[in-house]
Amino acid sequence: MHGKGEPAVFRLKAAWRGVAKGACAAAVGAEGGDEISGFSLQFAECDDRDTFQVFRAKAMLDGLQIQVGDTGNCLDAASGHQVLVYPCYEESVGNLNQVWRIEEGKLAWGSPGSAKAVDIDANK
């Protein structure tokens, strides 16, 4: 666990019809990825060996910065418009788009009550 009981390492999961393990988010380098990082966040069948499906939480600005796999990038909320895989900012920059929290097993960004959220699996 990390900080206030949050997992330090986890996967982002979604139910996926026909896939017993469910779908896990992964950083994928592909056409349509972010212009700066070259990655986009996509869901695929969970694979325990895929390091791009593993996320790491680090305390930052009263929340958590979420590092994406082995990419050297972080999740960025783009002011609530979409979730990007974007270069990690130092805490001193104060980029609130990279400050997340974990609520009831979900990774959330934004104000409580109006937050956008994704399920997490702390069993990486």
C-alpha cells in the first residue's frame, strides 16, 4: 500500500465481454497517440507479463501522480477532457492534471462528486 492505504502498484481494469481476466489499460505506441509522448491509453486483454499495463502511484500535491508502465510518462487528465499518457511533471510545476486519488477502488481525477474514475486492481 502507498500513503493513506492506496496501492503503490496496480492495474486499471474494465469488464470485457468474453475475456475471463477482463481488460487492462496499457500505454500503446500507435498512430493517434499523444503528440509529445507517442503513447495512448488503450484497453486490451490483461497480461501479467505486460509491464505497460502496470501503473505506479507516487505522492504528489495532496494526491497521487500515476506513472505508466515503463514509459517514463504519467496519466494526465487534460483538464477533464480525456486521459493522456503524457510526460511526468515535477511536483514543483504544480500540474493538477497529473494529480489523482483513489476512491472506493477507482482511480479518480477532479472534484469529489464530479470526478471521472476507472476501476483499479491492486493485485497487479
